[in-house]
Amino acid sequence: MYSIIQKHPKRADVYWLLHVDVTDEPFTMEYRVQQLIDQKLIRIDFRLGFRVEQRVNVLFRKVVEDMVKNGEIDITSKYHSLREHKIAGDFRFVVIEKVLSASSTLRFIERVTMVYYAVLKTFSVPEEKGFGLDLSFVAVEKVPLIVDLPTDFYLKRLD
């Protein structure tokens, strides 16, 4: 929601929230669809086994095709010129990357842990590649992760 509302506002006919849960079973491939706001805000939870390749764009396309076939959603473009030719609207993926806010107050061991996490993250596969997304349809947005705001200071106002 942060990405949609508080960053540069995004206009879309339908907003999709995708969540991937990796299970302990090796070959699980399940999903659940929840329409939070009918035909406007849809959440899809994928449950994938740890051996299943996370090709989210392919899995997402399959879910959307099933929903269209079942009459749950209409993905035909809202533009009249495209709608008369029954052309589907386009999809864009926004990957949310949480970044520790500089204003957070952490103890020494917590700061060391976060630095270690950041170092490991530089050597790992980026999430958009790990999810198997087509990079031409992906935007990565950094969202501040605020752990604790400092409140134990006094600020004097000058007249």
C-alpha cells in the first residue's frame, strides 16, 4: 500500500498484491485468491515448495487466465480503442525492497546484524530475478523500514 499511496501515486484498473510463501514440502504448487475490493484490489498467495522454481510472472499469468475463464475478472483494456479489439491491459510489477531508515535507533548488536544482512544482500540474487520476473515490466521501490524513532531529545525553539 505504501508504494501505491505514499510514493508517486499509481493509476491502475486493478491492483494485485502477490505474496510467495516457500513451504517445507519440495513440490507444493498452490495458490489462494482473495478479492479485497471487488474487481479493484486482489491478493494472491502462492505456496511453493522449496524445489519449485519461482517463476512468478508465469504463475501469475496462469492465475489471471483462470480468473478470466471463471468470469471473476475482466482484464480487457478500459481504453475504448483497445477494448473494441478485445486487447488486454498491460501488467507492471513493483517489487518492494525494505531499507533500514537512518532515523532508526538500534543497539550495537542490531546494527551489526543489519550491516551483515546488507553485505549478504549485495552477494545474493536480486528479488526481481529470483522471482523470475521479466525485467522490462519491473520497477523496484525502496521503502523505509522504521524500527524505532528516537524521542528522547529536547529541541529548543528560537523566536
